[in-house]
Amino acid sequence: MERLTALAFLNIESVHKSFGAVKVLKGIDLSVERGTFVALLGSSGCGKTTLLRILAGLEKATSGQIVIDGQNVTNVPPEHRNLSMMFQSYALLPHMTVLENTRYPLRMRRLGTPAAQRERAREALAMVKLDHLVDRYPKELSGGQQQRVALARAIVNEPRILLLDEPLSNLDARLREDMQIELQQMHRRLGITTIFVTHDQEEALSLADRVILMRDGNVVRDDGPPQLYDEPRSAYAADFLGSANIFDVSATEAGPPFAAVLPDGQKLHFATAPSAATAQLMVRQEDITIEGAGIEAQAGMMALEGEILARVFLGARTRYVARAGGREVRVFAPRSTHFSPGDQVRLLWKEEAVRWLDDCAANSVGGHKSP
């Protein structure tokens, strides 16, 4: 990835981190523009939280440097970096009221008079719609309210960068959805550069301007959410974002029409030739239509014959799992469809819904370019 040391607000340059013989980060290079909302996405153990802690100054990099707004902060203590970190556990002080918890960073750094500190704390609580609960204690709050207090405390000192370590993971589904909206609105209002760690692809796609997909201490892709979802390039990226249906291609046949032969012998025909280097293709579950086996396929549609294995009712829609093309295939369908396990079906999709995957792309950085 192209470095932007002159223009970027945050530069992470060749950062390595090892714990003994274990290499957790293997040379991270990232540049982040001021005001950007960035998600560090990846499975447990990929290095995303370690990278966040190095940014905060809570861990020291084995090598490399961190530059914020032109200042090399690699060896600067956490309290002098003017960053705020919101932890997964919220870490509210049980003996302090909501107002005093929020005021705490200002008091510790002696920023302003006590009266000014309380006023700024009230303003921060108003931003998260909790200014009416200033006298309550953490034990008197719901999980969502505690999360909002922690967020208010994180922004009260107007940090240069806001660091969020999976702050929504302890919330139930409805509260998580509400807080995603709250975070979006807060970011638009304040414009704070935000680095957000998550293993939840939906959170990353819905909140971030950029998604940094990590694996085994490396950056796999760095791109905008639509680009990463629509053009995943590697099997790892495709499957991590959206539970993709990835088909192994046992052979290709010259054309036109060209054909990809799947492990069960079925063929998919293409108007354009696939790359000779690819051995897999991907189709998102929302791009597949499911019909009865006896119904004639529409012209221009790819088709696979299969058998229904399971039906999962999801409320607004239904997920079917079918055996086709040598694998289990997941399909989102309208709730009005009714197939049962054992039914023979035909799975249909358009050629433009197919993405060819190149496993060589698994360790390459994607195409994000900052201006």
C-alpha cells in the first residue's frame, strides 16, 4: 500500500509485535485521513486488538513507528497522546455517578476548573442522550446506558483519535442495532478520527468508511465496505464478509460458451472466459433464486440442480441450505417460499453475480487510495 506520510493524519509504519516467539503483527503499514471511521476486522487472534493497544500506547511495538498529525508518538506515554479508548467491558467506576464517571478523564488530566469539567461532562452526556441520568450509578443503568456513558467519557476530552475495542459485543441484538446508529450519528456530528475493532462483519460494513481486514498479523484487504463486499478477491475475504457460497472448480472448458466444471460434474456456462489462475468462484446467498426442479430456467440464468437440506425461518426472509455443485449452498429467499428438506430444486443466478477468486490475493493489500 502506498504510504502517505505527508498527507495522512495517522501513519502506522512497519509495525511488528511479538510476544516471545509468537509474531502477532508482521509489518503493518496503514495511513488514515483525519475524520475517517476505520474498522479493524478479523477473527480472534488476527492482531487487531494488539494493533489498537499499540495505537493507544498500552502496548509497545517490537519495531516500527506510529505518527499522529506529524508527531511520532511511538514512545510517548498513553496519557500524553490525547487519544481515548473505549473498552469492551466499559470499565465504569461503580462508586461514581454517571456525571463523575464522564468527568473522570478531565479530572485526571486537570483540564479546566471542576465547574468547567462538569459542564463539559454534561455536554458529552447530552450527545449520547443521557444528560437526564447524571446522578445515577452504573449499577442502576441498563447495558445500553452503561455503553453510552462509556462513550461519553471517551469523547469528553475531545481526543485526536477515538479507539473502540468491540464496544457493542456485550449488547443484545436490538441494542446493538441502536448503538450502531448512535455511533454513526455521533461520528457525523463530531468528525473524530475513529478506529473500531470488531469481529462482526455487519458492524464493520455498516459503520466504517474503510475496512481493514486482518488475518494472522497481516492486512488482507484495505478498502471501502462496498468494494470489499462486492469484489472480495480472495476466498478468505469472501467468506468472512457475507458467508459466501464458494465453489471449487475442478476444470474449465474452452468456449464460447466457456464452462466451469464443479466437483459433482455440473457445469456453469459463461459468456466470458474465466482467469486461468482461478480455482474457485463465489456467489452471494442473496443473489441466488431458488425454484422447483421442474420449472424451466430463465434465459441467461446460470442453474444448478440440488436438494434442500434445511429451512431456517428468519422472520423477514428464509434461509435455505441445499446440496448442489459439490457443496452446501446457502440461499436467502422471500418468506413466501416453501420448500422442505428432501425437495429437489434448481438454484439460479445471473452471470454478473459470480466473482472469481484468486487465493494469491489472500495476503495482498486491497486498493484503498487516500487523496
